[in-house]
Amino acid sequence: MSYRKVSLHHRFLGFLRQNGPVRHLGYTRVSTRSRDAKLQVDAQVKSGVQERDIFADVTSGSRTAMSRPGMKKLLEYAQPGDTVVVWRVDRLGRSLIDVLNTVKLSESVTYT
């Protein structure tokens, strides 16, 4: 299986952030508890994401990004210049509109 890196913050601030090197943060989503995110986690770890930096949700893709606890925590934790890694783009939303709304939301997050 392959993975894709999706930068959720398109204003690239260079290779180094003000607070240190760029971090790779992972996001996984499965629709039910009977599904396993291991394949997603394994692909992200293989790409260089540390397991402690992977945020997860068990919920339908039809829920908005901010109504998913894992995505909300990810957006609160992320800093400018970080890269979010997902196994497949459809983990961010059910449709292209949902994915674009998630990206737009990530761009509007205020960093402290």
C-alpha cells in the first residue's frame, strides 16, 4: 500500500519552523470499531511519523472535521509548517468537498 502526504497548511514556512524542525503528524480514521487502523498506522510510521504523533478517529466520514475528536486534537496540536500525513485522502472526508473544507478549516486555525 502507498501513502500520501497532504500538507494541510499551504503557507510553507521553510524547512525549519520557528520552534524547530518540521513535524510529521499522522491522522487515521476508520468508520467502525470493527475496522482496524493498523494498516494506516503502519504506513504512517514507515513514512517517518512517530506513533505518538498520530491522531485517530473511529467515526463516519460524513461527520465534519471539527466534530471528529481526533481531527480537532490534531488541528489544536499542529503548528505552522507541520505536515499532516494520511494513508489515503478519503480519510479526511467522504467527498472532495469535505476534503477541501477540512483543508480550508486547517488554514483558518489560529496558532498560539
